[in-house]
Amino acid sequence: MHQSSMSPNNSACAGKPSQRWRTRYESSGLDGLVDISRRPHSNPNRITPAIEPSICEIRRQHHRWRARRIAHELRTELGDSATSRTTVHRALARNGLMNPQEQQHKRIYKRWEREAPMHLRQLDLAGGIVLVGGRECKILTGIDDHSRFTVVAAVLEQPSGVAVCAAFVAAMQRWGVPFEVLTDNGKQFTGKFTRPLPVEVLVERTCREYGISARLTKRRSPARSNESTEYYDANRPPK
């Protein structure tokens, strides 16, 4: 007969831990098995009780002195037996003598999210759906910048300007006309970079007729500010 794997000799808690728990149970019962502090009873490296009041007194006399300066003064007075800067800092913090340091250069954040719905919609055209014959379809996605509500999610077999504009107009007829539209610099959205001469594409014409301000992302920028792209990446079908 094989020995049970739960025997004291083979159990994971065999040895000193199990003996320690048994001793605590025999002495205090179930209360002895409650988690207790692991803090050591003594710390040989702790500063002496006489030095810590000196650190606090120096700090009170010289409000502009920080831990580095106080440690320097103690090193000049006590020599090698003086405490380190880190120890001085901990002693000051322990006694409430350290003020939280204010940030020298306050960060200024530019909030991209609009204040209310219908202020800005972000459109993006991405690929990812392959038909049985090997033909790849494009996905037109549109998201409201404030509410992150998806207003457009259309699969386009032919990602032409006419198809993109038709899906865009259908979304406006259902969800309303926004004040602004943000797109990338694709040829379906803008003809600003068409050569030899710029032209007005159908999406730009539609925005002008509906009174919508057409905004473009920075050209050749590696950072993608379009939330529609993040929506597409999150819902990308597995390969």
C-alpha cells in the first residue's frame, strides 16, 4: 500500500511551518492561527533613539534644509557613525516633517474628447474581411468623439468615394448631422493632396453641403488619433 500524499512527511506544509502552527494552536487555540505581523522584534541597523530627535530638531530650526543637507551636517559632526540621507528622509517622514514636493513643471494635458455628442465624428476606412474568392472588403467605421457611440459600421465591397459617401449620408440621416468630421488623408476622404491639382472629393462636397467642418489628421503621422481605428482593432476578426 502506497503512502498517502497527504501525510506529514510528504505534505507541502511539513517541517518547521507545520510545527510552528501546531505550537501556536496548542498555546492559543484557533486564535493562534490568525495572521500576525512579520515585523522583526529588533532591528540592529535602526538609528539610535538619540539621533532621531536631533534630526527632527535640525529640521525645525532650518526649515529649508532637506534630508541631503541634514545628513551632511550630521556627517560633519559625527563622522562615519552618521546616518545616510535615506535614513534621515525616513526619520523626517516618520515624524511628519516632510512636505509633499510640488511638481516643478506642471503637466498640461490637451483633452481630445469633445464636450458633448454630435460635436465631432471620426471616420476611418480599414480592411480585414476576405471573401471566399479572395477578395478583401473594406470596413467604414464612424464613432462619436464624446460618447464613443458607433454611428457607422458598414462593409464595403468596393471602397470607392461613392460607397463611402453613401454610408456616411445614411448614418447622418439616422443619427443626425455632426458639427465636425475627422478623417485621415485617404483619397476617399480628401482630394487636398491630389496631383497635379487638388480636387474636391464627394465626401468633402457632402460636408460642405451639410455645413460640416471637415478636419484631417496630421499627414504621415505615426500616431493614430482616430478612435475609429481603435474600434476596428478591437473588433478585428481572427485570422
